[in-house]
Amino acid sequence: MDDRRLWIDPTQRELPPRPWRKIHLDFQNGAGIRGIGSAFDADEFVATLQRAHVDAIVVFAKDTQGYCYYPSEVSPAHPGLVEPDLLGRQVEACRAAGIKVYAYQSFAWDELLAAGHPEWLVWRRDRTTYLPPLGEPPLFSALCIGHPGLMELLLRRTTELLERYPVDGIWIDETFSMAAECYCHRCLDDMRAAGLDPLDRAAQRRFQHDRCIAFVRAVTEHVRGLRPDAQVDYNTQAVTGLRERAPYLANIDIEALPTGGWGYLYFPVHARYARTFGVPVYGMTGKFFKSWGDPGGLKHPVQLRTELAGIVAQGLRCDIGDQLPHTARLDPVVYATIGAAYEEIERIEPYLDGAVPVTEAAILVDAPPLGQLSKHALAFLEDGEDFLPTELGPSVSGMAKLLIERQLQFDVVDGPADLDRYGLVVVPDGIDVDAALAARLEAYLAGGGTVIAAQRSLRVPGEQELWPRALRGLYAGPSPCAPPFAWAAAEKPALLRISPELLGDASAYADHGFALYDGADRWRLPSGADAVVHARMEEPRLDREPGTADDDEPYAAVVQAGGLAAFAFPLGASYHDHGYWIYRELFARVVERLLPRPLVRTSAPQSAEVTVTHQLATSEHGERWIVHVVNYSPLRRSLALEFVEDPIPLRDVRVALAIDAPIARVTEARTGVALACERRDDRWQVTVDAVPVAATIVFEAAR
């Protein structure tokens, strides 16, 4: 290890063992379906899973419709069950085959309870519920997690499952009140009794989060009291406020089907956040062409392999969602596709076990609890409302995309995290930096750290001032210039002009005014200020008097003061929403000045994702530094989805790793091919002939 700030989280070395290749076997059946379980054959069931290299599975005890798939004394069994104890036979077969098995039950989404207990429903602020109009199928008939009767049913059913069946754990879905708000009579009464204003959305979020913490704590303690060896997992926990819930979680499952509404930015952001809390994390994709409830949709094999490669590259374990047909016979074509992908994961598992992400930077997030850090690519609900709020989505996703395309290794961390672990801290334009956080960032800068911050995150909330000491007195308000395409406006768009010194070999672009698609703030840098202006903002006007100058004096738009690089426009959100290449170029050149010696450099294109993990030496191998290269090359579609089905192989990919370890050998783990390695300057460099889907490059030191 050299003297740079490289963070390898020791808590990730101490994680309990978990399976690497899990299936989440969705099984939702309306009341009118008959013949459920009619084709179930225990031997065929486990043989199919074994051929597909599956080592763990989640099977259904109770679905979102409210029906059980075993003879429960708590909730009704599905009326169409042919095999009365389908769950029991699945559990028995999996246990006998050495496959870990977990029992699914839905909590806050139960159609039978929604119909029978309307007093348990989540109420929106406008006094509506999530119930569909009469005669229409339900989407999410959300229940409030604060009702004792709902909790009592869950605990009784959990007791029943753990006492009857040798499951390895319980998997609970829908563990929060929809949209992190509820205006039912109980929530209103309880909030008022606590002295809280139910109409204050910040108070609502905190109150619902406290309910969620109480829920996971109570269920986890209940399970530990019954069977200390059993796990209890809760869906959708990789959202803000995770630090408070993490002590009660056995796993964190990140449901993120890229083609099913989440897109390809949701998972890498939430994965980098969830893995920082010392809990095993799974990345869940699906076999579906689109999303859940698409049983006939089958993902292209290459796309599935690419998604799994992206999951393990973050140091996470794999989970693939599937829909079991009502007959309960696994589809052999589906499991041939899954098997090809899981065989590849199984082959490289020796390089995944105990491998911990290596990071040099962090995106700092600070938001109310129960919020998503990256917005779903597609709206799930008809009115555009999402499961949980996403205030930071564009700004965090945009910054993450910039870092990924720069091939920097980063975490996503919350406010209390230790910033001194990282060489660079990125503060997205979507957050407010209060006095306490500003003081921490100033101390971090004073200690030799570097910071990139943009627009709103630089302002003192509620004041006409910027918090960094080096930028005090610069703020002159927001620019009044109209956005591009506002043809009739009296103001032309503000333009960004970048200094030739920053552009270097691309200095010809310094003569061009680049669009600021989302506006900017005005910063006036006084003469003699100890700062470098990398870019300026011009404000052309249409309402000039004839003969007057066309432009005012440009404002500073990108300023570097010591280890701080400040952007006067919303860099993250703008790059997320528009993808303007000059924003990426500007960011890359600023980063080069702040972090001139990144951990890894490659010749792979910006579409490839490059990450680094680290394994300690053992009696069987030396210390390992593992570089993952995932080749994302989507095909064009007329839909708002990306499909990675026919990747263009990357050729002669150079990988240069800046570590001082005495590397003895380098291997590409997926093919077993040894790679020639040489030391150049401060880096170990290899060339990989081809990366069709993904490469796992293992730099191993001598023992």
C-alpha cells in the first residue's frame, strides 16, 4: 500500500458466509387460478436448480394477493392449490440437495387484507388510497406498517414457518408505507400525540422511518428468539437512513432489474451505498425481458451475463428473479439461460470470496430517510409516483456516471461517514450543506483532502452566501438567463467558456460558448483572489441599446481554490438529464488536477465499467488486486430501455494498476489465460486481448 488514500473496508472481510448464486422465485396467483402445483416434482425441481448452478432460492410462503402455499393457521391457503403443502415440499427438496432456502412473505401489500381491513390502508395526502377502481385489477394496495393487527399476523405467520419448516430464513417484502408517507387515522393520531405536524413532509418521512426501524427491529428480534440460526431479510433497504436499520439486517437485497424500470444507473449507485455498512449485499436482477410479471419474457443470455458481471464487480452477491408457472414446474429453457450465467460466476468465485472493493473517492449524500439515491428510469405508478421519494436522483446519478466514466473507484456515503478515508469527496448539487457538514468538509480540505461541489451544495441554506472559506463573497445570485430554446425570451441562454489552460490539447474549444442547459449561479471573483478560474459564464442579452457592448463581464463558473473545485451550475443533474459531452470533459480535466494518480487507468472506452477489489493472502495464494472490466455496449432501441445483447468485443485493453505490491503473476480469471505483466513508472501494466462481455484480471503477489 502506498501513501495515497485508498480505502479497503475491514468490516467487509468479516462478513458471514452467504451463497453467491440465488434465485428469487416469484409466485403470484390470482384467486381464479386453478391447478396450482399440479406439475410439481421435487426431484425435477432440485435437478433443474442444480444444473443451473443455483445454491440458494427464495420460495413463496405467502404472496401479495394474501394467499399461502402451505396449510397455514394464520392466513388462507390459495383456493387453487393442488399440492396442499407446496412450500413444504420445496423446502424439503432444497434442503436435501444442499440448496439454501428462504420463505417469502409479503407484508404491506396484501389484497385480501386490503379488502377486509380498509382501516389498515395507507392514505395519501389527498385522502385517496392505492386501491384500484372497482372492477379493475390492483397494482399496489398499500397497507400502513403501523397497524398492530398487520404486525401481529406477520409475527404469527413467521413463528408458524420457523417452527414447521427447516428454512434458512424468512424474506419479507414491502416493508415500508408507500411513498414514505401515510395519512391514515392512526398515523395522524400518533404523530399529533408525539407533537409532530402530520402535514410537514419532513416530519412524515422521519416518523415513517422510525416505524420502519421499529418494524425491522421487532421482527429480527422475534426471529432470533425463535431460531438464532435463521436469517431475516427485508426488501428495499438500500435507501437513505440505512445506517440506522443496518444492525437488524442479515442481508441487504438491492432489487434493480435494469430493463424493468430501474435502468442501468440505479444499481451501481445503491450498491456503492449499501456495501458501506458491514452487511452482506445482494444485487437482484431478473431473467425477464422486462420486469416482474413477465413470465414469457426471457432476457438475452449476454445481457444476463453482463448484469451479473456488474454485480460481482461491486463486491456483491447475485440474485436472479424468476416467475414460477402456476403448475410449479421450472422452465428448462429459463434455467439453461440462468445456468450459463451462473456457471461463469461459480468459476470465478475463488476470486470473489473475501474480495473487498478498493475506493479512492466518495459521493457524499445527505437526505431525509427512506429516499432513493437514483431515480427509477421508468415510473411504476400510473400518476408518476414512485415507491419512495427520489430527491437526489439526478444529481447523485449524474455524479456517479461521471466518476464511472472516469474509471475512479468510489463509494456513496452518508453524512456521518469518515471522509478522511478518501482522496476525493464529491458533493452533489442536489443536497444542502448545513453548518455542521460544512465544518467537516472544511476540516477535510485542511487535512489535504480534495472536494468537488456544485451549485446548491455550495450555498449556505437560506442565505446569499457560499460556505467554503475560499469562496466567501463570490455569490451574486442566480443567473436570470433563459434556458436554451426559449426563443421569445428577452434573455439569451448563459454560455460556458472554458479556459485554454484547462482544455490543453483541446484548447480550440475555448473559443466556443457551451450551453448551460439548467442555468447557473453568478459568481464574482475579486481581483487577487487565491483561486483559479477554469471556466466563465457569459450572459448575452437581447435588450441592449444599439451601440452598447453585447456582453457583460463574464462571471466565474468553475473555480479551483486549493483542493476545492466548485461548479456554479448543477453539474450532476445536468449531466444525468442531458449527457452533454463537454460537462464530462470539464469534469475529467478538473479531476486530473485534484487526483492526478488514480488507482487504475485503462484503454477501455467510457461505456465500460472498471472496478477494483482486493483479497488478502492465504495459505493457497498471495495478496490479490482484482480489476473487473464490464463491457456495456447497448443496442439502440425505439424504447426508453437499454438492451446489452450483441456487445462489440473490446480489443487489446490496457490495464495499468498503481500499486506497490510485488506482483508475481497476472491471470484473466474467466478464461484462465496468463497475462504478461510489466512495471511502467508507478504501475503494473497488462494487455487483455479481448473483452467480449467481462474480464476479471487478477494481479497476484508472491506468497
